[in-house]
Amino acid sequence: MQDSILSVSQLNERVKAILDSDPVLNQLLVRGELSNYKIYPSGHHYFTLKDSGGALRCVMFRSDASRLRFRPENGMNVICQGRVTVYPRDGAYQLYVSEIHPDGMGDLYVAFEQMKERLQKEGLFDPAHKKLLPAMPERIAVITSGAGAAVRDIIRILGQRWPLAKVTVLPVRVQGEGAAAEIAAAIRDVNTWKEADLIITGRGGGSMEDLWAFNEEIVARAIYGSLIPVISAVGHEPDVTISDFVADLRASTPSNAAELAVPDQDTVSEKLLSSRIRLGQVMRKTLQDRSSRLQELSSRPVMESPYGFIQQRRQDLDHYAGRLVSAEERILAGKKQRYIHLASSLEAMSPLRVLSRGFSVTTDEKGKILHDSVDAEPGDPIHVRLEHGVLYCRVEKKTEDENT
């Protein structure tokens, strides 16, 4: 009996050995919903996988978690690949996860949508941030694979459409580990050294995984931070990447990027020729108008006989001077008649006019006119103004009766 007694550690180790020896439990897929998802400073991920009937503790070590394409979130339905074993210290079995895949959709698709939503909220797709492309770029930097068909198509079309542009190719990896970092570094280098006034970056078609470098955040932020306008040309027309949303202009293919980047020299030549013809027509019309105007001016009397023109102007001046003097005399005569009329009217209304008919004006010594006998008392001095002269008198007696 004593031989069958196990310590807790021994039991846990025995159970662990049993689980580890089961090939099914060493490589299995488990479907469930993520909950209590936590990432510790060590880089390990701890979470619970659950369904309607139970829950399973899970751990994903940092080395495996670093390969995740998307960001796991609570409530997300996933399929976890891993092995089941016991953690001897706790005596609890758990799933050691090596891979996590979204249930019902690819992890790249989920990662794409998560990245798109996050960068859109940050404003990296805002149209207000888009820069205008130069109408006739002088220097174009092409950031793509140096050995692919895309770079050959771009160079060929740029040369056909606008050979005046200097094209610089910055070869980078466009897929695989490290490709995104190379693309972002090339964009920053072009800005640092001001090597171009337009950037084209992209690659030919491929699977979503092949194009993934252009969905990386490091590339998106390099394009957003570029002071030089950027055209994104990734894959075929249906292909859409994060770079397309951030770039100042999206091209459906690398060839289309070259077409959008520069004008067509034949079209520009036709416009220049048309402008030259119109300019010549305008110049000829202007010269004809100026010639007609010159002939008209040269035929005027002043041009044929300047002295006679001056004499004519002198006569006109004498004529207008005479008219001005006559007008002034008429105005003065009218003003004079008006003055005489007003003076006669004023004289007729003067109170002193009645003195010539035998009346007089009596005032006190201060000059106040006396209208009534009550205005003076016996002994008061008064002045009597006649038509000629003034009498200085003194009141002897007064009466208020008009008949006395």
C-alpha cells in the first residue's frame, strides 16, 4: 500500500507524461471564443478559450506570438492549434498554443481590417492630407523590386510618355521578411536627400500574402510622413492595400502609375502647337488693331499740322474766355438788381422812415423805447428822436388818459 502513495508532484508529472504521450493531444485544433486575453511584459499571451459548455486555459509563448498576423481580441471566435499538457506546479492542464487563426476567415484578412480601422481612426487616410502631384515632374523615384516586370513597365512607359523626367530606381524587396522595412527606409531616404519630386512605390500582382509588405504599418507611416507626393501601385486592379489608402494617389497597376505620374509628350506637343497657333492669331489681330489705330491718329489735324492745331485751340480759348466774361457780367448785373430791390424793401420797412412824416421816437436815457406813459415818471429824463436831431427832455407831468 505504501508503494502506491504518490506525492502531488509525482502525480502531476505522471499525468503530464500520459498527456504528452498521446499523439492526438500533442497536435490538435480547438475551436472556441477568446476571453480574458492578456499579454504579459515577458511577451507571453495568456487567455481562456471557451464555448457554451466549458472553458480551457491557454498560453502562447512569445516566440509563437511574434508570428501572429492579427491582434487577438476578447470575443473573437478562433481556432487554436497546439498541444494539451499539465503544468506540474499548478496541477492544471492547459493548451499550449502555437498558432491562432480567426474562425471563418483568414488571419491576413482580419489583420488587414484591424490595421485599416486603426489607421483610419488616426487620420492617415484623410483626404485633407493628400498632396497634389507635380504636373510635369523632373525627377521620379521608383521604389520596387529591381528584377520584377513592374519596374520595367514603369521605366518603359515613363520614357515613352515623358522622356524629360529623370527616373531613379531604388531596388528593394517587395515580399518576405524585412521587405516592409526596406520599402519604408527607401521612402525616408528619398525625402532625406530630396532625390525626387515624385515617388512611385509598388509591385506586380500576387496573393494577399505576397502583397503583405504594403499592408505593414511601417510602410503606411513612411508614406504618410513623406513630404514628397507618393503614388501607390500594388498588384492588379482588384488588389487593395493599406498603402493605397495612405498614398496621395492610388494606381490600379504599376503601368497605370507611370501613366498617372507624367503627361503624354504627344498630347503636350499638340497643346503647345495649338497654343502657338492661337498666340500667333492673337498677336496678328493685336498688330492689325494697333496699325489701324495708328493710321487713325496720324490722319488727325494735330498730327498733320501741329501749329494749326494749336492756333485752333487758341481761338477756342478766346471764344470760351469771352463767353465766360459775358456770363460773369450777366450774373453781376442780376445780383446788383437783386441788391437794389432788397435795399429798397428794407428801407421801406425801417421804423425811422416814419420820422420824415412828422413822427418821433421817444426813449429813456438807456435807449429803451417808451410805448406807454407808465414807462416814465415825472422828472425822468427822456430822449425824443426827430427826423433831424434829438431832443433831450425831462417829464413834467404825465396822464394815462389818451384824451387828456
